[in-house]
Amino acid sequence: MFFIIFTIFPIYWMLITAFKSFQEIYQVIPKLWPSKLVWQNFLEIFQKYEYGPALWNSFLISIVVSCITIFISIFSAYAVVRLRFKGKRVMPKLFLLSYLIPQTILFIPVYILLSEMNLTNTIWGLLLIYPTMTIPYATWILITYFQNLPVELEEAAFVDGASRLQTILFIVIPPSLPSIVSTYIFSFTICWSEYIYALVVISKKTERTITLALSNMLVADIIPWGPLMAGAVIAALPIMFVYGIASKYIVSGLTLGSVKG
Amino acid sequence: MGRNRGDQNFPLTILWIGLLYLFFIQGYPFFWSIFISLTDQGIGRPGKFIGMDNFIYLFSDRTFWSAIFFTFIYVFAAILLKLLLGFIMALMLHQPLKGRGFFRALLFLPWALPTLTSVLAWRWMLGDVGGIVNYLLMGLKVVTRPVAWLGEPLFARLSVVCVNIWRGTPFFGISILAGLQSISPELYEVAKIDGASAYKRFIHVTIPGVRPVVLLVTLISTIWTFGDFAIIWLMTRGGPANTTHVFSTLSYVVTFQNLDMGKGIAIALTIVPISILLMTATMKYIFQREESTQ
Amino acid sequence: MKKTALIILLVVPLLGSYLWAGGQKEKTEPASVTVWMKKGFVEQQNVEFEKRVNEFAKGKNIKANVELLAYEDIFPKWTAAIQSKNVPDISFFGYQEVGQFSKQGVLEEVTSLIQEIQSKYGKIFTSSTQAVTFGGKTFAIPFWGEGTALYYRKDLFAKAGLSGPPDTWEEFRTCAIKLTDPAAGVYGAGIGYGAGNSDAEWLSRSIIWSMGGAIFSEDGKKIIFKSPETKAAVEFIAGLFVKDKVTPPGAMGWNDAGNNTAYISGQAAMVVNTGSIIKALEKNNPELLKKTGVVVLPRGPAGRFTAGISNNLGIFKDAKQKKIAQELLIYLMEPSWYKEWIAASAPLALPVYEQLAKSEPIWQQEHNKAFMDSMATFKYLGYKGDYTPTAGKIYNLRLINALFENIISKGMNVDAAIDQFVQECQKAF
């Protein structure tokens, strides 16, 4: 119970700050509820801080990268778990190499790479490098999941004459939907809140992602709490939306997952 | 095992593509970093090869050791609690409660919100002007004077760990939840028929069922937490008096503010051997062959 | 066979589209000039700057890329740009960065350019030029300064029976004691320390210098921090926290927003800051602005010192459009446009032309004058010598912050703390 309060309280705080006026925010004694709801901050973030294009960019990137990630990781994980081939044990470990070096250092050579390909300052550039953050995790989660999947279903399908591709699409994927969907959500979230690669690659105002738009607000030593928190609230909405839609699949995935029949 | 012929091409091809892609985009940077750490390169200035000198210098530096010390404590404390709380969270959300979907989405938010906003909000809550945490603590008579959450070394360390836990628990929670949901209900039924108590069912069905997932997320989260930058940087910049510095923040200061790339990258690379060790140690348990658990 | 066919089928179009995307970018970029500018607090400043650069570009029939970036964000971008040689033509630089980057050899020398500008348009403050000149060569054009002044609550002063703002640091202390009223949550001295705090680095230096102490010798090669004057200054500052208790309770964890928040919320009766608070109050809290007075920093036995902030524009050596960049700089320094631009963000920004400071009335206004006057007392990192990258490193590592955190939070003995500080400084050489 305490845990829930601990988790939710800061979010509640951010939410009400988004609705407070400047004076109220700067009071020494904090108020637990704004004295009157102010919409100014939300307007400001769109007008003054160009949050609109940023939202669109982030959304586009997150969706596309997550789709690519799911595509690659489903098949890669399947290959690792079900197929026999040389280097089967080694390969998945290689996948995790990308996580070893902190991004705060990795971005320099990655940027040099992008610069040589002339992809700096574009969304294409980010689309190229973001999957490196999501694919290893996605693949591994699906590996652990596929391991749990009974082989009998697939063998039954082979006996019936299905090709491997058909088997994967129709027998393996449906019961795995809970994992696939959560993996999609994680992947989406990682892209949604990524900061350092976006910062270095993107300079143009129009190509900014939401994390850049937010950090661009921290201009002087006076932090615009109101608009900043408004930005956070808005940033949370798509996530909850995607999660809400996804939850339905998680539930239905369960019922499809039974081994009977 | 079923078929093994050429018709396994498609998944295998994708696997290869994935690997090649990662190698291309991440491999070069990886080797570049190792190379640079062995030189005395500064930003914009060509460097000469100096072997292990950077590392030797670092190992005699007080600030470096204090950063190592705190990084380990930070990771250990944070991972332990995130694992525990995440597990509890997953178990809670697994129960068929009303409004479950809404709760799931809500409890997921700490991890989903952009770090900048949530960490700054925490800063403010723990601060003195308008700092809601002190306000509530004093109001509930838990403390008599405001606590300097960010000013005293001990409290600063506590606060940073706390925020990391706040932010990272959903990652564990949601992943473990997916793992819980993948355990076939049949296994539970069979156990019940055999007369196993709820506790026994937990130990013999639940735990083995989620073991791979738990190990995996612990491993990945540990590696990520070792490299954690944003939370500490935005909350304390490594202070007070360099007590909350971790590898990544120290590396940042040295590389980008002192323009000393060789040393900065050397700092960042020191965690790599540890991460590799962890990886190899846990890989065995995650990657099981089909025969073991079923 | 089938496998290779599949790979080719999937990978080639992918690669192709990327090469195409990269190629497109190159194609659609005619001659252009790229400018990275620090995003200012006052929106008008940003808008006008962009307009001016675009005007220039139109006149030359080229494209202009102006990027307004938050200061903190620029550091990693600079590194990535320099390492990949994909640099903007003109970039904003703080004077420290000019020192550091010029030593690394990545900045274009602009000695003749600055002479040309001064002969055409008027003299620039010597201290500003000196801050970016090394070995006789200038590496950037000073573009604007930021003054620091003492803010004080006129109403609280009147209530405490004080006749006016303090003129010496000792008076500052006595005023702070009289103004402090913990029961009402008001504290006289809104100063604090924390690793994220650059305000404290500047202020501590200002106080130490005004009492005769310093970190560097005049040739910049020795650390002369261990002196009786410095020790007196350090004890004075620490005393405000520990003995006199005139600082807010959470002050030992402040970042740069700490003192502003303290002043705006009414927690602190006096703070030392740049003009950002004035701008924020103008927009959001005019009543508090009316009760606010600003005055130059108090002086000490050795005089009045203000740690200077100087913002410059420079050209990267690897820039593709160096000649155009130089012409653009001249265009931006043209006084008739410049004086309007800088007036829009007074007092946060201060003009670099001596003549403008003297002749334009805006700089004599009540809330602007103190900031403008502070510019004459500017001294930069590296005092008593010139700026050196070592001085910059010491600032970046926030060693002064650490010194005071050790004494105030950890209770370390003053001499021991000073010794440790000197040790750390030696390592930075």
C-alpha cells in the first residue's frame, strides 16, 4: 500500500504542478492542491516551446523502431530457441554487447558514424541507431518466453503440413502475445524517453523529439516548472494510451495460450 | 526434434541481419572506445598511444575510488529493492482485481515518463522551498527540522538510490508480470490436485516458471544501472563534495568539461569487465535447453 | 542459395533507402551557414537574433541554419561535432570554452577580425577581450556579458530598521543577521552550495578576491590559495552558515535555481545573481519587483570584485564557410542593430561596447544600473593571472563547492579543507 503511494505521489505532484500558476509554484509552503486550475502552462508549452512537432517526431520514431524491433526479435529469438545451427550459444550473448558501454560515451563514435553517412540532424539517423537499444532486450525476453512454449503445438502443425513460417505466424505468435506486447511497450518507452543520442544528432528545431523540447526549456537558472510539468503530463498520455490498447491483447493472449485443443 | 532442413532459412536470416546490424552500428564504437582509452587524446586534439597510463592514473585517484565505491553500493541497493518491489508489484497486478488495467498503466508511469521531468520534480520535492517531502514529514511529526535530502552526503546518496528505485521498479514489475502470465495455469491445477499448499505451489511452480525472466531483467537492469547517468546528474551532479559520483557522471565531467577524452573513456570502460563477468555468470541460467524445466 | 537470396532481398533495399536519404540531404543543402547560439531566457532575444542571421543570409543568397540551444545541452554536441569534424560555422562559447578549445587547437584565430570590428564600430571592454586572448591572439569575439549584482528586499530592510543596502561584506553580514527571522521563515543571506551550483563558485570567488585572496598567482603557474587573506575569507563565508546561521536550512544542497527560488518565494532577503530574476519577476510577479532593489556587490578590504561572465561568438577551424562566418560576425556586431538587440534582454545581457554602456539611457535605469556597473569590476577565472584551462578544470570539478561542503556539511577543519583543496588543484595542472 505504501508502495503505491510512493509510486503515485510524485506523479500526482507533477500533475497538479502543471495546473498551478507561477506564484503558487514558488511558495515556500507547498500546497497539495492548486487553488485554481490554470491552463496557461499547457498553452505555453505548445506555443512557446514547440512541443507539437516534437510529439509527432517522438511518436513516429517510437512506433517505427518498435515495429522493427519486434520483427527482428521475434524471429531471432525463435531461431535461437528452436533451430540448430553453428554458434547458437554464442550469438545471443553477442547481442548484449551493445549494453556494455554507457551511452554517455558511446554516442561520440556513433555520431561520427552517422556523420560519415550524412544522416545527422535527421530522423533517419535516429531510426538507424535506436534499434540497437531495444533489440537486445527484446530478443532476450522473447528467448526466455519461447523456451517456455511447449514444442508439441509446433510439431502438430508440421505434421499437418504447415511451413515453418506459417507455424511461427499462427502457432507461436498468438500465445506469446503478452510477452510480445510488453516487449513492444518497453521498446516504445525506451525510444520515447531517449535523450542523449537525440541531443547529439538533432540540432534543427523541427526535428526535435520531446526529450529535446523539454531540455530546451532549461535555459537559465530559473526553471519553468509549470510548462515543464505540463510537458511531462502530455508525454505520459501516449504511453498510457498505448498501454491501454495493449492491455486488451495481454488478456486475450492468455486465453489463446492454453495448450488444450 | 522436428524439421531441420533449409526451411529454417527465414528466421535464421533475420537473426543474422540483426547481428550484423548491431555489429555494424555498435561494434565499431565499442572498439573505438577501447582504443581511445589507451591514448591521451583530448577533444579535437590528436592523441598518442600511452598504453595503460590512464588507468594507472585513475587507480591512484581518490575521487575515482569514491566513485567506484558508491557505484557498487548504488547498484547493489537499487537492484535488490527493485527486484523485491518489482516482484511484489507483479504479484499484485496478477490478481484479478477491478480496474487492473488502469493500475497497470499508472504504476508503469515512473519508468515511462521522460527522466528529465520526473527527476527534476523529485529534486523539487526534496528541496527546501516548496519541498513537499519535508513538509509532509514535519506535518506528520516524523522529523522536527527539514532534512537536507540533497545537501548531506548520506541523505543525498539515499535520495539518489530512492529515485532510481522509484523509476526502475516498473521495469521489473511489468516484465515479471508477463513472465507470471506465461506460466500455464495447468501446472497450478496439477499441483493443486497433487495436494500442494499455496506456498508449495509458489516455490515449485511460480519461481521456476519466472526464473529466466527474473534473471534476465536483473542482469539487464544491473548493467543499465551501472551506466546510469541522468538520475544522478540531474539530482546532485555527483555532489555534495563528489559523494554521489558514479562512473558515468565522473566520466562525463572529465570528458566533456575537462575535454580529456582518453581518461574519461577509461573511466567508463572500467565497468565493462564487471558487466561481462555478470553476463557470463547469469547466461548459463537464463539460456536453458528445453528439457530442464517442463 | 535461398538464404543468400533472402538476405540480399531484405538488406539491399534497406541500405539503398538509407544511402538515398543521406544523399538527399546533401543534395538539398546549397551553400549555407550554420550558427549555434545559446538560447536566451528572453524570447525576443532569440527571435531577433535568428532574424538578423536570416537577413544576412538572404543578402548573400545562401541558406542560414540557426540553432538555439540550451547551454547545458551544448557540451556533448560540441564534442561530437569536433570529433566528427562536422562543426557549425559559428558557435556561441563561454569564455572558458574559448580558453579550453583554443588550447586544443580547434578555434580559428580572429585577432585581425576583432581589430577590424573595433576600428569600425567602437571599443570593446578590455576585460572582455582579454578573457579570450591568449598569447596575444584572440580566439573569439565577445558578444555580450552577464552582470552579477546583489538583490535585496527594500521592504524587509525598512522593517528591520536598516538604512540601505550593505556596501562592504562585513555590513552584509550584520544586515543578514538583522534580517533573519527563522520563525517567519526568512533568512538574510540566500547563498548555498551544491555540486550543481555554479552560482556559488562565482560568488565565493568574488568574496575571496575582494578580501585579497586568490587561487592563482599572476603568472598562473602557482596555487597561492594558502594565505591568511584567503583563510579569513573562507572563514567569513563558512561563518555565515555555521555561526551566524543566516542562510536557509536547505541551502547546502542548492543547484543554480536554489537562490532564485529562495528569493522569489520570499525565503531569502538578499541574494546574489545575474539579471534572470529581474526578467522573471517582470513577467510573473511585478509586485515583488517593486520591492526589489539591486546594487553592486559589496566590497572587501582589497576592493570590489565580481566574477565575470563573458559570452562570445567564435569560428571553428574546421568550419566550411569561414569567410562568410567572418562577414556574419561583422554584421552581428553592427551597433545600430546590436544596441536594440541587447536592450531587449537588459539586464540579463550587457553590451560589450564601452560607448553603449555609457551613452544609452537603458543602462542607467534603476534595475539595470547595478548590473552594468558590475562589468567594470569583472575578473575572470584564473585570477590573479589570465584564464588557463587549469582554472577552467578547477571550476568544472566544482572544487570550491567541495571545499565549502567539506567545512560546512562535513565539519572539516578549515586548514585541513584548504590543504585538500590545494592538493586537488595541483592535480588539475
